[in-house]
Amino acid sequence: MHDSPTPGAIRVLRVAVPTPLRRLFDYRATAPPAAGWQPGLRVRVPFGRRQVVGVVVACREQGERPFGELKPVAECLDETPLPADWLWLCHFTARYYQHPLGDTLHQALPVLLRQGRPLAGRVREQWLLTDSGRAADTQRLKRAPRQAELLAMLAQHPHGLATQAVLAQGFTREQLKALDAKGLVTRRETPRTAAADPAAAHLLGEPALPLNGEQAAALSTLHAGLETFHPCLLHGVTGSGKTEVYLQLIEAVVARGRQALVLVPEIGLTPQTLARFRHRFQVPIVALHSGLTDHERLDAWEAAASGRAPIVIGTRSAIFTPLARPGAIIVDEEHDGSFKQQEGLRYHARDLAVARAQRHAVPLLLGSATPSLESLHHASRGDYRHLRLTRRATRHAPARLELVDMRGRPRQGGLVPPVLTAIGETLAAGHQVLVFINRRGFAPTLACHACGWLAECDHCDARLTLHRQPPLLACHHCDSRRALPDACPACGSADLRPLGSGTERTEETLAAHFPEVPVHRIDRDSTRRRDALERMLAEVRRGEPCLLVGTQMLAKGHHLPHVALVVVVNADAGLYASDFRALEHSTQLLEQVAGRAGRASHPGRVLVQTLHGDDPHLRMLAEYGYDALADQLLEERRAARLPPFRFLALLRLESPQEAAVTDLGRHAGEALRAWLTDRELNVDCLGPVPAPMEWRQGRYHLQLMLGADKRSRLHEAGAWLVGWLESNPAARRVRWSLDIDPQTL
Ligand code: ADP
Ligand code: ZN
Ligand code: ZN
């Protein structure tokens, strides 16, 4: 006896299931949940020979196929639909990135929800031992060993354990009920919806800093648009006080009873960053990072979806966190490459943040010392408010880059004599030095001095990197490893030598040169253990003279107040790369690294070694800084008709069979061009051409590029191409994906 709207009429459910197929599947509706069938409910459905968890997208009276042919839904997993804002974002993402909806929903759900675990309701149910439970003799449960184990587990959680946590450990509700019936455990319910107390008095754990003029102007602009879509680019050098502006924007948002979502780059979600937020605010802060267990992740998701957590901070995938009362979205280091997912669903979290803020009609704050050319372009057109912080909130002006010509100079561990001298002087003055080298390992490769053989990867067009700790040859593109050869595999000579320098070799050289100070190496290899990086940085923050050698892990997020000299071992990598974005990305990185210098009471120096000291881009960066170079790069992009003045999509094809990719690439290109000539879409199709590293991870890589002046046109062509590939049997033997707004070519 339902009184929900016409529940009897719904007979067919259109369901998005996790498959690479770009279509939905109809199922026969079975017994509905109490509130009736609605879009957004998770269901378990038969799919092929398995059962999968899908999401209801539409409820109908009739499907396209005869009703009798439809398989019934096996089970409805939810009482209420998944959050509406989250569903909207998934639909938007699937459409924009031309990705299957079922897979998009699947990727955007916490793992436990993908697996069909229940969403906790409005109350949080917890289980505790009773007095007799604590005193219980396990002999009593001899015949129920799982109950005995459950009792033992609960004994370890004196403050109670949520039902979900119990189920996640593989126990059942029946076991809980049995223990309850025996009087050994008891159930407690705490409300989940308790919203944070919006009274500002309870909000702050420490007072906000008095702002300088520029910060205050930025904040008042933000305050003026709290109720509307209000995109702003907060553009200020490292240390200019951007984070303080974020914190005070969040304060205003939370004081109005709303939630703030903060996205940070992978490298930026450090315990230091979190500590700064947690000191400032007394309200719950949910942090979404890779160290969470599946269970913690689900808890965080629910805390955000229910509104219990006023502040949510996380890396790329946190953009898919539902919010009950969205109030602002902040993207820190908005130019950072880690916001783009480079496989599967190739979304860009910053771009989705823009879409989401627009949908919610809330302010969007993109912050960076080195904004992406896209965001600068938006700011210059007036799409975004351009908020500038030109001074460091405290202390010194940012250091200029000094170019050091490496040509004709001897190198030790990659460093030339004048740089070694400068390092010695800085250490002698009692300061710290940071040496940035964008290569981990001992040396970029191993070479035979007798015949010229170079260690190369069998699975990639790439050299193997020589590592000493432990000794081996490793490919940084496919992770394959090889033992060090005793002799040259080509000529048998034993004269094998490392070629070039990586972090390990620079560390070794510096340790030999400056034996009286410690050398800390910071790269992916030295920080595999989770707390290793934090321990090293804590040591560095004590301020004793020392040397830091590291990769871009050192470039961002960490405050290193005692570093007075930054050395960039080689600035040339991005200068002449084939990828049109390489220069933008490498200069952003240089500026970020340079920003580490001179944050303390002494001005810093930044020495940049190069073989191309007269390169005009590098000179411009050194003499006038990133902003001037960015203006120039934008002009070059405009002239070359490249993003942000044009929109691109890249069809990526890969297969172990060279012929399979070349044939498919050629056919796809021909078919698309034929389709395009019949229409006047003004979409160009270039290629297919081999990818920059054609042979990689044991596969051939080929790409077809689409370009258009209008985004909608590009999407039309992309959609057609995807449809063509899906209906082409030859495409099943090739892995393919369409990358909308590719960040790397
Ligand atoms: P950014 O995020 O731009 O790198 P931060 O917000 O981290 O800059 O600020 C850099 C340093 O300056 C921090 O130690 C911060 O506490 C301090 N700071 C920021 N704003 C102010 C201010 N208005 N008054 C005093 N100190 C400030
Ligand atoms: Zn040889
Ligand atoms: Zn490889």
C-alpha cells in the first residue's frame, strides 16, 4: 500500500553499469524501496555471467525491448538515492569527457559503495561491550567462534565501533544481534546530521591574521560574491599569503553554515598543510588522501554528503565528493599537472571545479604563483576576476634566477665549479642549500666506453636509469628492472660508466665535498616509507646548515624557511621539447623551486645551470619573471592556434601489434575526415602520428589530433569518432581513448 507517486507504473529501470560500453541497460523493476524507484538508487543486477552494482538512471513504464526479455533487478541497495549534486557531476563528466556513464559513476564512488555496501542512514549506529561483555568468559562462545572473534574485536574499541566498520571486517548483522541477545554488546545511536555550529566563536581555533592591503582587497572581492558563481584567479608569488586568503574565505563560508571544498595537488597535501587548517578551524575537517582505508574514505564521503564536515580537503579525486551545502570551491596550485587524470577517465579536476562552482552558484578560487595559461587567458578576458598579490606577506621579494652557463665547464655530480663555491659559502654562513635535480636514481643511464652501447629498456623507447641504492637498472616509464651487467652486453668490455647525474650521484658528490654537513636526499626512492619525508623535513626545519637534494617533491608545499640558496642542476629539459606545453610546465616548476629560497630573514639566491644561456625564453624568465614569460607564451600560442585559443582532443591508440594500431589509426582518420568534409564544423583532424614515445610499456602508441575553435564543434566530432570506434570490430583489438583537453601530447 504505497502512496508514493505511481509506483506501480514503473516497470523498467534503465541502469548504468560499470562497463566500457557507452550505453545503458534496461532491467525489470522488482519490489521497490519504501520511497519508490527513483534515479540515483544503486541496484545489483545480473550482467553477463556476473552480478554488478549499477546506478538507476531512469525509471520507465516501458523499455525499448519487450518486457518479457528483460532480466529482473536482483536487489535495490539504497533506501534513498545517491546525492543529487554528485549525480549531476557524474553526468556532466561523462558527457564532457565522452566517457561511459557507468564507468564514470563507478570511478566516482568510494570503493565500498562500488562493492554494494550500504550507505549509513541518518544515524550512526555503534556497538560497545556491556559490563558482562567485558567480563565474559570466551568459553561461553566456544560454539560460536565468529561471535567470540567479534567480541574480541569490540573489546579493542572501548569507544564503540560503527556497524559499517564491523561489517567491513567480514562480520554479519546476525552475529551482532546474537551477541546483543546474550547481553554482551549494546547498540548506541548518534545522530549523523548534526550540522557544525555556525557560530563564529566556535569556528576558529586561532585568530585570523590581519591582512595586508592586497590580501584584504582580494578577500573583499570574494566576500562580495559569496552567493553567486564568482570565479577568481588568486595570482601571487609563493609566500604572498594566498593560503591566508583561502582560510579567511573558508571562515566566511562556514560561518554561513556552508561547506568549502579545497583541492590541492598530490604533492601538496602534507601533514603541514593539514595542520595549518586544523589549527585555524575547530570544526571537523575531512582530508581525502591516498593513505585512507576504504572505510575511512566512505566515512569521509558520508561526512561531506551529510554536511557534517564543513571543510573537505583533498587531491584530484576529491572533486567527486558530494556536498550537502556547497559554499565555495578552492583549487590551490591550479596549474599543477596532478589535477589531470592521465588514464581511464581523463578528467581535469580544476576544470570540473569550474563547472561545479557554476552549477552550485558559489565562488571559485583558483590560486597559483604561476597560473596556467588557460586561467591567465580567462582572467585577461574578464571571465575570471584577476586578484593579485605582488608582495610577500612577510619578508623579502622573491629571488631572481641567475643563469649559470655550463658549457665548457667540468661537472661533478652535475654541478659546475662556481655553483659548488656558492654552496660552500652559503653553508659556511650557516644557511641551508636546496639542490633540485629532476631525475631520481644515480645516473640517467649506463654506457659502454668501448663501443658506445647504452642501457635501453626492452619495453619502451627509453634508457634505463642506473640506481645504486639498491644497485640495478630500472625503466622509469614501465617500471621494469634489470640486474647490473658485469660487462657490456654488446662487446664484452668491462668499461661501463654512468652517464649524467641523478639525485643519488649528486648526493654522493655533495657528501664528499661537504663532509661536515648532512645531506638529505628527497625523492620517490628515499621516501617510500610513509613518514620518512616528514622526519627529514622536521630535521631540516630545525635550521642547522644542511644540503637538500631532491626532485620536484621538494618544489611545492613545503615551507623551508632556512634555505638561502636554491640550485637547479639543469633547466634545459623543457626548452626544446616537442610538446607545446612543455615550456609552460617546466618554467612553472622552475619558479616553484625558486620560490623555496629566501623565505627566512635572509634574501635568497637561485642559481640555474643551463647549456642554453642565451635561450630567449629562459632569459625572459630570468630577467622579467614568470608573468612576463606567460604573456609572451600566450602570444605564441595565439599565433600558432594552440590552446587556450583553440580546443584540442587526442585520440590515443595503443596495441602490442604495430599493424593493428596503424591500420585502425589510418581508417579512423580517413573516416573522420570524410565525415568532416560533409559538414562545415571547422574541425581539423591531424594524423595519425606516432606518440612522442612510440614504443612504451610493450605497446605501440599512435595518436590522432582533433582541433577546433569552438568547443561544441570539437565535442560533436569527438562523439562521432567514439561512435565510429565502438561500432568497428577492429577497434576491439586496440586499446583506445579520447583525451579531451589533453595536457601532454
Ligand atoms: P602562499 O600560500 O601564497 O605561499 P601563505 O599564506 O602560506 O602564502 O603565507 C606565507 C607566510 O606568510 C605564512 O607563514 C603566513 O603565516 C604568513 N602570512 C600570510 N599572510 C600574512 C599576514 N597578513 N600577516 C602576517 N603574516 C602573514
Ligand atoms: Zn660495449
Ligand atoms: Zn620501459
